[in-house]
Amino acid sequence: MQLDQILSQSCTLTGAPWSSKKRVLEQAAGLLAEHLTDIDTDDIFNGLIGRERLGSTGLGGGIAIPHCRLSQCEEVTAALIHLESPVDFDARDGQPVDIIFVLLAPEEAHESHLQALAMVAGMLQNPANVQQLRVASDSAGLYKAALSIVPDKA
């Protein structure tokens, strides 16, 4: 699986002004629903919030990978968001999050879901890669920066 197979420029956003975890998940759901016309924003949001209730997807180092599987989803799809200001995401290290990589997968696609999580985690475990995302000046630059990163072995 390659990043350009699951992430489109239309689902990449920098400078997002959202100021809470709930708002981030609501707006990310809306962004993805615009791209996935057969899935309702509320369904995506409820899936993401349901997964967060099981445990925070805030990994530490200012990074979160909210994710869920949805019956209406036909293929693994991602959104990449760089927030204007970090928000509390209940991350393991207690640090606020500014890089959000949202993943949606089909309900029965356990293997693809895990592959996508491993790929994204591999990309984001290297602080230099994360910094490359943080310095992108606009959404197009963020998208190009993300595609230029070679995932580390997770």
C-alpha cells in the first residue's frame, strides 16, 4: 500500500483552526465525507469518536492517528491535517497534538486497516518526517511533503 493510494490532496489541510479534539474529529469527518459521497459525516464522526472511547489515538510527539472501520466505506481512505494550534488529544505523553492523520477502512478490511496504520505510524515515527509536515506552508505543500516521506519500518 502506498500513501498516494489512500490520501488525496482534497483531503489534506494545513492551518486548521479547530481548538478541541471533538471539533477536530467533527471537521475531519466532514472533510472525508466531501470526498466519500456515499458516507455521511455523522457516520464517520461516530466511528471516530467510538474508537477514541476505546483509547486515545494520540501517539505522542504531537501526533494522532484517529481511525475506524465503517460498513459504508469501500476502500481505505485518509485525511492529513496540520492544526494551526495544537489541541489536547489525551496523548500518551500528555502533549497536545497538531498533526492528525485520519484513516477510514471498510468494516471487514482488517488487514488493509492494519497495513495503513503501520504505514502511517512508520512515516510519523521519525521526527524529521514530522517536522517536514509541520513546515509545509499550505495544503498543497503538506500533501507533497507527505508523499515524499518514505515510511520507516514500524
